[in-house]
Amino acid sequence: MKQNLIERQGYSDRIERMFGKGMVVALTGQRRVGKSCVMKRIYEKYSQDSSDLLTLT
């Protein structure tokens, strides 16, 4: 079953502004609202550039 994903650019922008500041970013919220999808899209964006190191746990 193919899912239509909603682009959550506002959330992505707010999270990306925290990068490089030595902060831990934790997404919290209700189940099935897209927390993992937001982080996966950010990971995919930054994993293409080998000069940036991003670890998801």
C-alpha cells in the first residue's frame, strides 16, 4: 500500500536550525503523526553530503 506523505517543512526547518549547536534533538508527540518521517527526510538530505555527520538513534 503506497502512502502519501505530507511534507512538514516547518518542522524540518526548526530542527535543522539546531544542528551544529551541540544540542540533542528529541521529537515527542502522539503516535502515528510523522515524527519518524520528519527525521528520515532530514537524514536523507544530510546523508548525501559526506562532510556532515548525522547519527539517528
